[in-house]
Amino acid sequence: MGDYIVEMRHITKRFPGIIANDDVSIGIRKGEVYALLGENGAGKSTLMSILFGTYEPDAGEILVRGQEVHFHSSTDAAACGIGMVHQHFKLVEPFTIAENIVLGVEPEEKRLGVLPWMNMKKANRQISELSKEYGLEVNPTDRIGDVPVSVRQRVEILKMLYRGAEIMIFDEPTAVLTPQEIDFLLQIIDNLRRNGKTILLITHKIAEIKRIADRCAILRQGKLIDIRDVADASTQELADLMVGRQVRFTQEKTAPNFGEPVLEVQHLTVKNEHKFDVVKDVSFTIRSGEIFAIAGVSGNGQGEIADAIAGLAKIADGNVILNGKEINDLNVRERCLSGISYIPEDRQETGTIPDMTLQENLSLREYFREPFSRKGILKQDPFRDYAEKLIGKYDIRCAQGPDTILRSMSGGNQQKAIVGREIEEKSRLIIFVQPTRGLDIGAIENVHRQILEERERGAAILLISLELDEIMNLADTIGVLYRGEILKIDSADRMTTQEVGRYMMGVKEA
């Protein structure tokens, strides 16, 4: 056992109504990438939060470099050389990159030998040098609120490095990244390993584990199921162990049965806050029983198209017609009542109210109608009954049932809640934007099945995804977007992955 830099022996952690970790034992060798694989809510983040000092275990022991340790806070863990990048970043948006990195360990000096003074010029220089050393280039004086998600993640990694972390925990690090950003992050992790760091990677993405990890521990419903050498395990084996049954990577899709047009987008133009056209003269139609997918590299206007249809973005020019009626002047609620369901890309900012309970979030589409409300007075029993129905139907993992505060749930289970809430409306048009982002492979399988079931019901479906495999497996019709313009619309049967990829990069066919 002396080979291990970290050992967690017989760890048990309970929360009200749930055993998050049930007698889990793992050992991590110095300099390896050790993955924790499991479904949303399997206990991966809880186990690593115990190692990072956020929680204390109810039973079990932790050894670091052969010595038993007792962490009462993340400060204790950091003093032992352990750092963690959380799934939802812990950054202060008005502060600069450098101010976030040094927060809590400020480089304090004395002026006149007496007065405390924080030398930010020195900190900026140190952080710039550190970022270049590890291929994590950032501008230390940029404000966090002005930089994209991928840069914020680099800042979190630099926070660990600045504090001298040797054992680095990454919690679902690719959940909010584009495919290109994921490739870059995996290169960074490999570079950290080459520099002697020990990496613990929490994920449910088996493809990433196969690319970067040495060993993999599989957790299911709080229990350790198996520990496998990644090189010796197939993708199918890991998926089946994670979910506890045989997983199907593709869904069987029946022949399309298109009906009348449900959504018509005519010459749509949308401007951003700088009055620049981000969607340019876009037109397409989605029929009943049709999955129309928009493919494109992130940032090419996909989100703005969805927001314009749903009423969250102002239309600069063009028309949106739903069921034969123009809806340009309708507000968000009026569009919902007209037959639109919307699963947005940002589940916390747009899709939910994180500090409210699960039952309140699940009823956001219904609370003002009977039986939830009568004569302006809310009735609590219908909220709970409806939530319990959706929790069971959509396998939403939550420690305290309907009363669970949504923010306390894993990102994947928050996503399940949004998908369930919107599908239950049985709307004529359902907009899915990145519907499987942050979901494990079993949940992805279920969402894909649900999308196809809505297609069978006769719903018109707009699917926007950065996952090209997802688009090719589900779509009936594909529109490829590049710099705000639709370059190609065709039947999915007539388009190859390579052809779609070329259009996504702006290469038009001769």
C-alpha cells in the first residue's frame, strides 16, 4: 500500500435521505490520472469533496503520503498539497484573474516596515510566468466577468498551481466546454501529469477516460463497483458497469412521418449587445414529426436563434411563425402558452432558479394554473405530487425529494429536471439546446429516447448540439450554421459526417 500517494479507506458519508458514499475504498498512485466514473448522483463529487475537506466522512480514514489526515476545511487540504477545480467555478466576477488566484494567500509586504501592502504587480508577474510555464496563458489583469468559460477554468487550475498543489482534483471539467476546448484541456491534464502532478478526474464521459486516464474506479449509487485499468477495458464494459445494464449507444429510429409546418423562421436576423449581426437572414421550416438539427461550431449564432424563437432575444428583422401565426410580438409566457417548450443551454442562468426547491422548479410552467393555484393562492399538495411524479419518471436523483434545493443537486440531475419539466408540457414545438451536456451515458440514452418519442407523438423538434454524433443519430433534417448564416439544409440521410464538418468550418461544396 506504500505505493499510494492518497488512500481513502472505507469512506461512508450520509445526507438526509441518502447514503452518498457507502464503504468506498480507493488508492491513487503518484503521477497517475485516476478517473472516477459514475452516473449523475453516483457519489463521485461527494467522495472528492471529502478528500478536499469540504465534507467530513461519517466513517473511514484518509491517508496522504502514508500519513493519516483529518481535514476540517479546504484550507487543511490545500496545506497538504491538494487542490480542486469544482464543476461550478468558485470565482469572483468583478475581480481580475490575478486577484482571484491570490485570494486568501495574498502576497503581502510591509511599507515603511510596518504598514501591510498587497503587491499586485508582483502577483501579476508571477501568475503570468506560471501560466506560460504550464501552457495556461492568461492576462492577469483581465476581469473574470469579461472572459469565457475556458479561460475561467484555466484560472481555477492556476489557483491550484499557485498554492503548490501536487494532487489535483477535476470535477466534471469538460461539462461546459466545446469539443475544441475539451481537446485543449486534456492536453493540459497530460502536461500536468508529465510535470509530476497526480490527477483525480471526476467524469461520466468514457471517451475522455479512454484518452487520458490510467485507472478508473466505477461508482454506482454510492457504492464502489469495480476498479479497472483503462487500457484493458472496452468502452462498452465501462458503460455497462457504470449504469448496471447493457447500454445502447445509438437509438433505433423509425421512418419519418412529417405533418404540416409547425415552425417557420423567415429571414431571421438577430443583433448582439454591440449591434452586430450574430444571426443573418436565416430561414427554415420544421414540420410536425420532424427533428431539425442545427450543426455548427460554438459561437456561430445557434443560441441566439433559439432565444429569438423562445422570446429571450429581440428580433432585428424577419418573422417567427408558430402554427401559422406570427409570434414576434409575444412575450415569453405567451409563446410558452402558444405551444413552445425550451431546454436552454445554460441550465442555471436560464433554465432554473437554483436557490428554489426542486418541486418549485418543476412547476415553473404550471404554478399560475389550477390545480397549483386557485384564485391567486398557491396550493402546496399539487406541487409535491407533480414533483414526485417527475422525479420517478425522469430518474431525478435528489437527496431530499421534492424539497431538495436545486443548487445542491448535481448538474446532470438539474438537466434531467429541466428536460422532464419541458417534455411534460406536450408542446407542439420543443427546442433542445445542448440537451445532453453534463449527462452521463445512461441519462443521454434516456434523453435521446425521449426526443424520439416526442417525434413519434408528432412534435416539431429543433435540436441544437455541438455533438456531431448526436445530430447524425437523431436528426431528420440538418441545417449547418457558420458565422450566423445557414450554409446548407438537407435531409440527414443525404449528408455525411465529413460533409457536415466541412460546412461547419465554412467550406462550401463546389
